[in-house]
Amino acid sequence: MKNQYVFGLLMLLVLLNGWLILIADLPFSKIDFILAAMSLVIMTALPGRFIFLYLAIVVLGYGGFLTGYSFWFHETGTIQTQYIYNHLLVTSFLLLYWVLIYQIKALTTENDTLALRIAKLEKIDKDTQILTPDEFLYQARFILSSTRRHSEAWLVEMDIEEISEYAQENLQEYLEAIVLDSVREQFDIVTATPGKIFFILKETHENGVEIVLDRIRQKQKEALNLVNSPYTVHWGRFTDENQLENIEGVIA
């Protein structure tokens, strides 16, 4: 809430400063307006680390120009005072807009961070209903612990062929849905990253994995009407922490 008030106040001050530049009857009012308008575009486009450098160059450069002009033409004290007003209007406008840009970027960063935290807290992908990568890793650790005691689990990794960007996204969504429909609901776990699908089959044997993979191939042929599978599969017993670390390296 505090950030919203600060943002609103800054917007108001920038607009007020711009209005003063427009109505001010000063010797270099047109130059003031041109500098302000030009700076709106340039400061918005510049990377953050260069904005203050640009601001300093404009402020010092414009101040030097007004000082030199005043001395060259031997202006009186009244005119010199108006030049100071010219400089103050441009300087205050640029400083306010610089702070406003900083505030906008800070809010954007904060929103992105919050969105990332929310995504990590979510357990299910809203579009495909598979587990989010973080939840998959969380559950995989429990599965790994249980396999050390009594049960058996298998890790399957599907590498999806690279095609055009739009088709790749659609192909991955289809395959994720097919995999999710081929494994046991609320028992086996599935997740995905761009170009890859991971799933762990619990309490089954090698023949059980082959049955699931064959089921995926058949459904893929029916749904996508492709003769050759658009993916390659790697699978094996899920038995040690190194496998989990490899998955985490891909997902991270």
C-alpha cells in the first residue's frame, strides 16, 4: 500500500513539473520542453545503470550551456535568474522521472518475485495438471527413501524432439496429457520442463515400465497420428541421490 502512495505521488509531481514547463514564460522554455520530452523516451529505453549517467550529463550540460550563454551575452541579473528557473525545472523533472522509473522497476521486480514464490508453492500446474517441478522433487525424495527400505521405483525421462516453437509447445502439452493419462492417478508422479518430461513409477517392475511406455506410444499414435515417436526415452531404477540431483539440475 505504501508503494502505491509513493508511486501516485511521484506521478502527480512529474505531471505537475511537466505542466510548469509548458506554461512557464522563460527564455528557454522551448528547449526545456524538448529536453523533457526527449528524456521521457531516452530514460525509459535506457538500461537502469545508464539512466543516472544520462541524467547527470543532461543536467550538467544544460547548466553549462545556460552559464556560458549568460556570460557570453553579458545578461543582467534578472535574466540570469530566469535561466536558473529554466535549469531548475528541467533538473527537477528529470530527477522526479528518474525516481519514478526506479519505483516502477522496483514494483515490477517485487511482483515477479512474488509470482515466482507463488509458482513454487503451487503443487499442480494449472494448465496440464501435472506436478510442478518443485513438488515433483519434493515427492521424489520421499519415494527415494521408501525404495531404500522395501519398494521399487523407476525413473523415466522423455526428451522431446525439437521442432518449430509453436508446434513444440503444442506437442509437449499433448505428450504431458498422454503421460498423465497413462500412469496411475495419485500414485505415480509426473512433471515437465521445456523439451523434457519426467515421471516416476512406484512399486512396479521392469515389465510394468514397458507396459506404461507402450501405452504412451499407442496413445501418441492415436492422438498425433505420427508413425515415429517424437521423443526418445531413457529409464532405469530410481535408487540413489545422484539421479535426483541430475533431475534437479535440469529443472532448476
